[in-house]
Amino acid sequence: MKKYDYIFFDLDGTLSDSAPGIVNSVTYALNRMGIDVADKEPLKKFVGPPLVESFSMYYNFTPDQIERAVMLFREYFEAQGISENCMYAGADILLEKLKYVGKIPVIATSKPEPFAKIILSRYGIDHYFHYIAGSTTDETRTKKDEVIAYALEACKILQQEGINVRVINMHTIKPLDEDAVINAAYQTGRIITAEEHSVIGGLGEAVAGVTARNCPVPISMVGVKDVFGRSGKPAELLKYYGLTSTDIVTAVKSLM
């Protein structure tokens, strides 16, 4: 069995039951925008994903409406919602045990980093974490892959082991930035793709096709393999499908 030193945690739904504060903040934003909320239960789907994606997906808001909704959400959250959550029982005991055996806990959350730090400090568990990585308040780093890449870079996990990596945020598969893929293949000699999606018909296969035609190099794909989907909590699904930051580090090492 492989042994890992760095242990990455999400915040919402993993260490913290943050649903009340998030749901109330979304309710406030929607009410201010003229949308009545009769049932708050469906708003729990806002827990976890970036706000921009959720307001777009569930309410079909325009970019201007999304910007206003996020601003209103944070207006309530900063004043009250940030206190409407609680730490899951036993989380502090788990972190204490991890530190005792020499593990290095790290936070990687889509919640804005300043909010994450305040919440963890209020719980009295912020000191357990080697680094607290979150999203930016200007919506330039909200997707989980971006946050994890930022956390990896901040912690220098791979660099500390003598491994230098390049992180490329491939924002679309079609069109695919083939020049970036080809240049990376030539300059690094190997590629790891990481996606919360099936590698079949996804980023992994797209990148593999480009390199096969232009610059064949070893490739490792971190993504959902050829299996049926299942439901569950985000953290559980990431672990089940092998999409965690630990799996990315393992993929990198497999090509060394």
C-alpha cells in the first residue's frame, strides 16, 4: 500500500456542515433579485460548486445577473452566513491524529480563501493545516482543479521531491489549444491530464490524439474510467473515481 504525506481536505460538506449559511445566503440573493423562495431544500445543491456555475445552471442568469447574485450572496454571507455552520463531530480528533503520525493536512476549497480561513479559525482547527487554499473573490480561481493546482504549487509537494511540473488550465476541449499541448509535450516529455469527466471523449483522449499525431509522449489520464456513474457526496465520488489531488501526484510519479 502506498503511503502519502500530504492529505487534502475540502471544507464544505467534508469538515464543515455549511449548508445553512450557504442556503440562507442564496435565498437572500434571490429574494433581492425578485425571486421568491418557497422551498429552501433545492438550494442545497449550491453547497460545493462555484456560485457562478450554480446561478447559471439552475437559474439561467446572464453574466450581469450572476455578478449581482454573487455580490448579494456575499453581502449576506459576510454579515451572517459565515457563522451559520458547524464543524462535523470528530473532525478535530481526526486532524490531531493525522498530525501525530506525521501527516500534512491541506485545505483545497472552492470557498473564497479569506472566508475559509475565518471559518477554520473559528473552529480552532486552522493550526492543523500546512496551507489553506481557496478560491479568489474575483472569480478567477473557483473550479476545484484550479484550486488543487494552486494548493499543489503553494505546498511545493512535487518540487520538494525533486519533481518540477507545469500546470496548464485547458478551458475547452473543442476547440483544444493544440499548440499548448504540443509545446508541453516537446518541453516536458510526458503529460498528465486531470478532469472531473470521463477520459473517453474527454480531455484525456483529446490530448492523447494531438500528441499521437505530433509528438508521441507517455501520457497518464486522471479521470473517470470506462465505468457506470454513481451518486454520492462530491468528496466520496472524487475518491471513488480516483480524482483526488493524491491521485494526480501518483500519476505524475508513475511517469517519472
